[in-house]
Amino acid sequence: MKRPRSIRRFLLTGILTLVSLSLTISAFIGYMEASHEMEELFDARLAQSARITNQLLARYMAQQGQLPANGSVYQEWEAHNPEEWQQDPGLNLTGEDRELTPYGHEFERNLYFQLLDEKGGLLLRAPSAPAQPLVKLARGFNTVEKDRHQWRTFTLYNEQEQTWLVVAERDDERSELASKMATLTMLPLLITLPFLLAMLWWIITRGLAPLRQLAQAISERHPANLSPLSRKVNAQELTPLTNEINRLMQALAETIEREKQFTNEAAHELRTPLAVLRIHSENALAADNEESRQQSLHKMLQALDRSDRLLRQLLTQARIDNQQGLVLIELEVGHLLQGTLATLAPIALKKDQQLSLECALPQLVIGQATLLELLFSNLIDNALRYTQPEGEIKVRVQREGNRVRVDVSDNGPGIPASDLPRLYERFFRVNPQQGDGVGLGMAIVSRIAQLHGADLDVHNRPQGGLEVSVFLPLPPAR
């Protein structure tokens, strides 16, 4: 069996992953942007250093007169002061500051210049610079590889002196400084990420707590307890769910109550025909002549017929009570009524009654054929059973507004006005001594009409008799 998905785990995993990914991408983009800005800053500094160096070297050449043999500037100073490039023990520097000295920085060896004449001949250079030109003579920035390192260069041409100045900086020094600056820029974001994830974890867990409370409240209930859930779970989003659960439990409680009532009433109604059967069976056994025995057996058959009718209607009532959604189709009600009348015609012939159908033109309705046939069968059967011999039962179909009206009328005794409101009650019979009904026919009719969204109207006719009108919905407009 597939394990159900955890909403809490899904939210936690999804949000934490999304936030982590978003912050990581943001940090990466920020790092790249900061590195790019730092590279531009270093390039600007390199160009500025080239211009200052160009002026200083021009002054140096004017003052010096004779240039050094190998072009190296400051070499004599380094030779006479080698200890100045070492760390001063008195400073006690540690970590990244160990390259610092009171006379400069060790990184100076990774920064150098070359002053070349117009044809590329070396004039002056830094002590660490090579004797050969580092790049082709062209103004602007360039990147070259030397001694297994990338060097960023800036070339400047002095038109007055007709010299080229190449200033170079090693890439690892630039990258180290750029990375440090970019990392320092992103450091607050990286520090707050664990705190943010922890807060999101706590907020989601706290936010889903009402769901756990609701689940616990339902799990602790006894199956027989269908009372509404309390509103202790204070969450606006769960209010519709709680209301729907309470509505469902109320409907379930009402259904169970109806089932209990129906079972009790059915048991009571079944006891009567069974008792009658027992009495007539005993009378048949105790009869001292054939005529009495035949009379008792005849009454037994009547009681069996009533029991059979009662059981069939009980099953029908139970089936339609549990019916919820119907698949409704388009039906021609006149054709449906013709079949119903043909089925019930033998009862009318037995009592010499007139049974007629009046239906002009095809009348289409929306419904389920089996249930509508059961509805009309109960109405017509009641009319036949409670109308006197040689009576008249009419069925008329007509269009009335946006509905189809079906009238079932008779010229029988009718129903007292005080009993009309109770006509749809189960097992209610206006005159228990008349007919062999069991009091479920109109309850079945009412339930079927409700399932079809139809209306019922029962009234006594002014000229005598009873008329039941059924208003059925039309099919949707095409």
C-alpha cells in the first residue's frame, strides 16, 4: 500500500529547499557581482598606478642621466637592505598580516613595471620584472601568462618621451583580494541562512499544529459519538473543514435515526400480517367443515399478498433512501406512462374501472426511467385501489411553463383535508380498513420526486375524488 504523503514533510522540504536554493543562487550572483566590481576597481587602480609611475620614471630618467645597465630600478636599495623585506620580529604579526613589514608588503614582488622605448627596447624595470617585453606594445588592458601565472597588464604610451610603460599585476593576488572582499560582502547572508531555515521550520510546524489537533480530536471519538466537533481548534482555514465534518456527522446521525425509526416501524408493521397469518392458519386447522377451512385459507392468501406487498415496498423504500446522486437522462414521459398503464390495466379491468391517458405531443423530461415508472405506478395503483368499482382514473400530461405537469386524478372518496399534510409519512393510512395498502406508497413517491428535483401537489377535486400533480423539470436547452 502506498504511503500517504505528509503535508508537513512536503512543506518543510519544499520551502527549505526553495529558500536554500534561492539564497545560494543569490549569494553566488552576489559573489560574482562583487568579484566583478573588485576586478574593475583593481583595473582602475592599475591604470592609475601606471600614470603615476610614468610621471615618476620620466622624472627619474631626467635626474639620473645614465640608466642602469640591466634597467632594474631600486635594485641597489634591495641589495643593501635585504632584511627590510623580512618580517620585523618586534611586530609579532600573525595570520594574513605576516607579509606586512614597516617597509612595505611582500605582494610588491607580484607588481612590476617595464619602461620600453618606441621599438620595445628595455629602458627601466622593477627588480622582479623580466628583461623581455611582457606584452605586445598596444595601449590598454591585456592578460598574459608567465611563470605559470596569469598577469593583468596595462600599457601606456608617452608621446612626448616616445616610451611605452607596461604595468603588470599577478592574478592570484588580485583573485585573493577580490575573493576576500566578495566573501565579506556575502558573509551576513550566509550567517543568517541557518537562522532563517530554523525559523521557517518552527513557523511551519507551529502553523500545522491545528491540523494535528483536529486529527487527534477525531481519532479520540467513539464511533457512536456523532455530536459536532468543538471549535477549540482556532484556525480560520480549518473552519470550513470543521463545518463540513459537523454537517456530515449531523447528516449521518439523521440517517441513522431514520433507519432506526424505519426498522422499528417495519418490525411493527410486519408483526400484524404475521399475526393474521397465524390466526387464519389456526382457524383452518381447527375448522370442522370445508367451507370454514376454505374461508380461512382464502384470508391467509390475502394476508400473504399484503405481506408480499409490504416487503417489496420496504425494500424499495430502503433502496431509494440510500440513493444519492442519480444519472438523469432525457425521457419521453408519455411513452413511459403508456407502459405503466398497460401493466396496471388488469387491476382496472378486475374492478371494471376506466383508465385513460391524455398526452398531446411528445413531452420530454429529465429523469431516471426506473424510478419515474415506480413513482407513476404507485400513484396510479393507489388511485385504482382506493377508487370504487366502475370508477374513473385519468392521467393527463401537459406543458406548464418550464416544466411538464402530470396529473393523476380519480373520482373516489378523496382524503380529509386534515390528513393531507400527513400523506407522505411512512406507514400512514387514511383508512386502514379500506384497501390492502401498507402506507409506504406516497413516501416512496415523495422521495423519488425529491431525487428528481420535482414538485408534488395533492388536493381534493371540487367535483369529488383526489388529484396528485407531479411537476417534472425539462431537459437542458440545446
